[in-house]
Amino acid sequence: MSSRVCRTCGGADIDVDQARGSAVCTGCGSVLEDNIIVSEVQFVEGSGGVSSAVGQFVSAEGPVKAPLLGSGFHTSVGKESRAQTLQGGKRHIQQLGSQLQLNQHCLDTAFNFFKMVVSKHLTRGRKMEHVIAACLYLVCRTEGTPHMLLDLSDLLQVNIYILGKTFLLLARELCINAPAIDPCLYIPRFAHMLDFGGKTHEVSMTALRLVQRMKRDWMHTGRRPSGLCGAALLVAARMHKFRRTVKDVISVVKVCQTTLRKRLTEFEDTPTSQLTIDEFMRVDLEQECDPPSFTAAQHKVKMQQLEQELVRKLDEVEGEISCYKDEIETELEKSRPKLRGIYAAYSKEIDPEDAEVLSSTSEPEEPEVGDAELQAATQHLTQNFLCQVIQEEEGRDKKTEAGPEKESLGPLRQVAPLDVILGKLTTTTCLDLNKSPDEEQSESGVLELDDIDDQEIEKYILNEQEVQVKTELWMKQNEEYLKEQEEKEERIKKEKEQGTYKEKKKKKKRMTKGEQVEALTAGEAIEKMLEKKKISSKINYDVLRDLNRGGEGGSGPDPPNTLTHKPLTRRRRNKTSEANDLAANASIIGKRFRRLISTTTRKKRKTSSSQVENSVTMTTQTTTTDTTAPPPEPEPISAPTLAPPTVEEEEEEEVEDECVSALQLVGDYGCEAEEEEVF
Amino acid sequence: MDSSNDEALDIIITNVVATFRTRCHLNLRTIALEGINVIYKPDMGKVLMKLRKPKITASIWSSGKIICTGATSEDDAKVGARRLARTLQKLGFKVRFSAFKVVNVLAVCSMPFAIRLIDFTKKNRPIASYEPELHPAATYRIKHIKATIQVFSTGSITVTGPNVQNVASAVEQVYPLLFECQKPRCK
């Protein structure tokens, strides 16, 4: 293999032993190479007759794990980071790839892509998981595995378009031409998921034929391949007498119901759909279809023609309708409220114009009214009439769709009103604003360009009255926002006074679990933890804190006698007794903690009447300790606590539980305060 | 400029986006209260003002930067921008019209034939990319004129570029490629 010159003697005669993997110089006998990587597999018999293969494991990462420290210090630091990146990437790829059930070859290829990406610095500014997903998808496409980008985005819970962006970018930068997706690739996978039993293969074949037919009929360009597969599989299943509903199929294929139905209707429009099942399997129609969007466009053209026809027909019917129109007019004249002031002038002006408009368009037109509301009402009325007319027409013409007719009437109907509005009344469309006729006054001003119409610009600016009204409206609309702003400012002012103002409060505080609780005693630590974590929503923390502070009168050491007797009794009493024991122990630990327990026990005593007598003896000791605690303090507390007694009891129990558990542990371990175990 | 073929292709410009600066600080609240057709977006920190005559929507920031969208030609965009500046001037701000630049032009064109997207993508790799899962059109990016063309299978294409000239030349460039991969209509 390595026909080199020996280093020591300069001899060119080198013996390479393939089996041992060594290269030895025959001249001087020095070993030039050891552990050559060979492709032979040799077995060696070990002790006890066990044969094992000869060889060593070589790491896939190569020599990266042993960087040169000392001499190549700078480069090694860089290599370390790069090595870490690659290692991390490899791990992620393995993870994701195994979830997708990709084989090792694919994963290796993906890792190679990843290495290329990293060397081209394309990972900068992108989330690692996006890059890795893109690499994996690249592999899927080049290998032709039936994995969709949708699967990856499902796994990562990332928007598919974001992944797609990354994927496209990587493909472009790495100059990798991913072959186009063929819907035929997905058929076996979906067929498998749809559970056809023994006939899966046949159904897949039928579905494949259908998809190919769809391709020929130009249904597949620009569409998601999964949608096509879904439609094909549905039809194939039905052909083979399997009951698969649309819902089953869409849950597997991950498209929307509407999409599937659309594909089916499109397929229905092709001539292939007219064949019977047998014919379809045997014959392949020569004729190809236009894409569905073409046919849709043609459909549109047809519709337009029909509309034009309809207009002509309407003209004929116009005579009938005009008499209705007259009737409506008279009715509305009677019911219309009298317009006062400037509006009266407007309404008079409108009517003659109205007449002109009517005659010109020869359209069944509702009478023009100044008020927008009445306008709407009349429109509605005429709409109803016209609907009736249309229905009559339908009967005559056998038209299936009333939709386009209505549509055609809609725009035609609206033409006249808009004209009138834009002609007379000016641009303002706000509801409550006074339409002042002063807008025609133009400022002479400095004209920058000839084509800028100052008059028009004047119209864009409201005058004072309008400004006032608009200000009111705007203030009302944005009340919430303004309130928020005011509150924010007040808050900032207060904090500035207090000196605790922080500039940027936008970053949300992350609840780090590893936050170290600094406390002098176990009691303090637990207290702080309770404050922070808010474990139970039922605990009234304020009261708890008050209690804590309330018990500041200092309590003498509890007698340790209570330790031995109590653990036997089981019930609430037990808890109080335990609490007492533990309270006793607490004295060893810290004052505050004990106070907490003792005050809670006292609270409990107050709320649970039955235990009072029983626990009197037991708690006498604690009472002695607690007499120093200010009696008035707990009374106000007890008042609110008594109010919801049951809830409080539970609360206390919970608090007690924790304290109990802490103290129990404490009791077990003696004086050591095991803070962590409380949590 | 149309392509030099028998039939003239209609390139319809649908949108022109332009930016300019007023070189003065603008009080958005004043604009919101005293202007017609304005929408104040306090969370985004801008005011949307819509003009009627060149149909334009402008996003106005308090720093004085303004983006005008919706114009149908470059000249229109300029007129609209000027008009907008004039309006702001009348509202009382010391506006100076500076740094007007057309940033983006969007045009639509329709080929008289359908296009085989997969063929088109295969022939023009890596400039063209087609990802049916993401978007129904194939994207063709011409780097040197910085134009992006989206090709749909029906034959209609949308072109975006920094100015109208680029857009026109992009269409000219891409036409022969599309012609090769055409699909004749059946009916």
C-alpha cells in the first residue's frame, strides 16, 4: 500500500502485511505503519473457544476529538466550537431522523449537508432546528422518501412556510437540485395508513393509475401532491369496495375537506370520470384536458355572456317593474321624514338628477333619498322585488344559478346611487360629521406643481368643527389605549420618585427554576419559596405573611416531651400534635418557622371546635409559648379566617402539610435543615 | 416595452411602492385628528393615510419616513407622494420633499399558452425553483437585474423588480424560456 521510502535507512523495500495491518521496512526492520485500516475481517480465537473479530473502533468524528492544545491554541479553540456545533447537529439529526424513520444512510447524508451548511456559515441567524429540519428534508427529497415538509413541521411545531424558506435557501446555496415532488411517491405511504388489509397493493396500484391520469389531465401542477393523493385514494378505495369517508382520508393526508372535494369535482369534469371501473383499468384515453383554472376562466366568460343576455331580458321586463317603482316612490314620499335646513336643498337637487339618471340607465331604480338609512331600506325593498322577478325569470329561462344574476344586478343597481353621491355630496363618508359646504374655498398658497389641485387637498383637511368632532370620536374609540398610556406614565412617575424606575421593562422575566434562594434559616427559605411559588391558590398569602410577622413576640423553647407521645394518633388531632412536636423541633432550627407553625396551629384550634378540648392539653405547651405572641393580632386575623372556615382549614392544612413535611424531615434528620426536600 | 413577438404582450403594472422623507418630525396624533381618511395605528407607531386621486395608501411614521403603496405607475407614485407632502404641509408641518425613490414595482402579464412548470424548473435549475407544497407557482430569480418572476401553470406570470425598466426586461428575458415549455391548449 504505502510504497514509500523508509525514514531510517532510506530503503524502498517495504513489506505491507494486510492481515496485521502493518508496514515494515525489510532493510532496517523499523515499523513504518501500524494499524492500517484494512478491509479484511479476521477472527481470532480467544480463551474458552470464543472467536472475536480483529480490529479497532474508529470514531466517525475522526481526529476532531483530540485537538492540539498548546501549540495550536487559537485554532484549537475555534475547532472546539465547530466540533461542538457539528456534534450537536449530529445528535439532533439522529433524533429527528429516527422519529421520521430514516435509515442510517440518509442520516449520514443529512449530516454531510449539515457540515456543508456550517462551513458556509448559513447557520448564523437561524434556529438550529430549522436548519436541521431543512437538511433532513433535503435528504428526503434527493432520496425520494415519502416524507412531506408537513411531517417535519408537525414534529417541530413550526410553521411550514418558515421551514420552506430555510429549505429553499439551503437548496439554493448548496446548489442542490432537489427533484420535483411526485405525488406517486406518497401513495403507498397513505395507502398503508388507510388500512386496506390484504388489498393494499391493489388499491395503491389503482390510485397510482388515477394519479397518472390526473397528471395527464393537468390537475397536478401548482397543487399540493397530498391533495391529489387523497382524492385518488378515496376513489380507489371506493372502486375496490372499501368504505373510506372523506374524513378518514383527510386525517391521513392532511388536507382540508374543501380541497378534497374540489379535486374530486375537477376529476369529475374530466372525460375519464365517465368510464366504468373496468374500462378505466384497461383503457387509457388519449385526450388530455386543460387545467381546471382554464375551464374556470371559460366558465367565467360564459357567465358574463349570460349576464348580458339577462340584462337585455330585464329591459323587457322593465315596464312591469316601473309601475312597482312608482308605487314604492309614493309610499316612501309619505313615510320619509322631512329634511330640515341644508338637507332640504340637497334633497331637492337630487330629485331632478335622479330622474335623469333613471331615464338614462333605464333601470329599476329606487328613489333617491338624502338619508343613508332610507336609501338602504329602499335598496332592500327593491332587492326583494327583484328577487321575486328573478325567480320568475328562472322559471322561464331554466337558469340554474341565481347567483350571477343577482351579482349582475347588484353592480348595476349601485351605479346610479354612487354617481349621485359622488356628484353632489362631497368626499366625506363619516357618519356624524357635518357636511359643510365651505370646502370649495381654496387657499391660494404656494403651488408646487401645476397638477396638484389645492382644492382637492383642502378637502383632505378637516376644518375646526370637524376636527373637534373627530377628536371626540377618536378619543372615545381609543379610550382603552389612552388609559393604558396614562397609567403607564403614572407608574413611571411613581417609580422615578421611588428611585426604582427601570428603563426597559419589555423583557419578560423568565421563571428560572435554578434560582438560588438565599436564606439564613430553613424557615426563611421555605417562606421565600412559598412566596415565590404560590403553590396553592387557596392559601391567603397576605394572611400568611401577617401571621408570620404577628408571631414576632418571641416564643420560648418548647419542651421536648411532646415528641414521644403523639405520633400514634391518627386524625387531625394527629396533625396538630405532630405540629407541636415539630414545632418543638423547630425551635432548634429557627424562631420564625416555629412561629409560623404555632400560629397556624392556633388558628386551626380556633376554627375547629371539636379539637379544642382535645388539643388543649397538647397545645398547652404551645399556648404558653404563644402567650407572648400578641393576642390582638390573631384576633383580627381569625375574624377573616372564620368567615370562610372550611376553605381556610383546607388552606391551613395545605400549609401545614408542607410545614409538616419539612419538619418531619427535619425531625428525622435532626438539626439539619433540608431545604430542597421541602419542595 | 413589449416582447418582440407577433402578439404584443400586455404588461400591466399593478403596484408601485415608493418611499420618501419629509426631513422633519411629524406628530401622528395631529395627523390622525385633522386628516380625512386616516387610520392611526398606535401599536405599530404609524398612520395610514389614503388618497383618492392617485389611489395611494401611505404609511407615515413620526420620524418623517413615508412609504406610498398602491400607485399604478412611477409618475403616479411621484404625484401621489408630492400630494401627500403638500397635505402634510397644510397641516402645519415643515415638510421638505426629499429622497423620493421607487422601491418596488409589481407587474402582471399573461401568456397565451399554458406552461409545464416541472419542465420549466428542470431546464432552469438552479435559477428556478418550484415547491408545490409551499406555493403553486415556480419562482424564477434573475440576479443581475434583481427581478423575481413567479410563473403559474395557467400562463400568467407576476414580475417584481426595482423599477419598470427592469420588469420589462425581465419579461423579455423569460419569454423564450417559457415558450419552450409551453403546453398548447386542447379545446
